[in-house]
Amino acid sequence: MLPLVLLSLGALIGWGAWGFVLWRFDPGTSRIALLLFYASLGLAFWGTLTTVGMVCRWRTRDRIASRAEIGIIARQAFLITTFLIVILNLAAQRLLKWWNIIPLVLLTVALEVFFNSLNKRDRHPYAPKS
């Protein structure tokens, strides 16, 4: 339960940082303000998606996620967050078209499949122990 509380608190701090950047800085005036805008929004998205993923696993499995599952949830949340930040950045530069989204979706899915396949042998019950 403690990881869920800490992640929720971190997500709230991330949203607070994004609100502070949004009200205090104008992203159109400098690159630093734009970087702070996207970084704080990315941290807020990442914390929120990780928290939502943990709550979904908790509700469906009736137990708190293990450390390995938290790592998987955080990785998936990071990939989705990166996808969303890239989409928002392309939209801000008026470069977002449907043909830009397809390769980004394929890249995100390919990265998740790659990471899932890394330790497949270790999780298989009949795999030889090395």
C-alpha cells in the first residue's frame, strides 16, 4: 500500500509543478520554459499513469503489485508518457498528421514487445536455470 500512496503523492506533486510552470512561465518566450513545461507534464503523466496501472492491478488481482510488476507498470507508463509528449510536441509545431502517429504507435508497441521478450526465458517454468 505504501508504494501506491507514494506514487499518488508524487503524481500530485508533478501536477502541482506543471500548474506552477503553466502559471508562472510563458512557454512561447524561451526554450527553458518550454522544456520545464514538457518535463513537468511528463512527470505528472508518468506518475498518474503508474498510479492508475497499480490501482488497476490491485483491483483485478486483489493484491498489491510486486516490485517486478511495479517496474513493468512504470515502464509501460513511461512509454505511454513519451508517446503523449512527442504527440503534443508535434501538435505544438503543427507537424502532427495521421501518418506521423502510425510510426510512433508502432515504435512504442515494438519497444514494449522488446522489453517483454528480454526475460521471457527466466519466467518460463521449464527454462534451464543458468
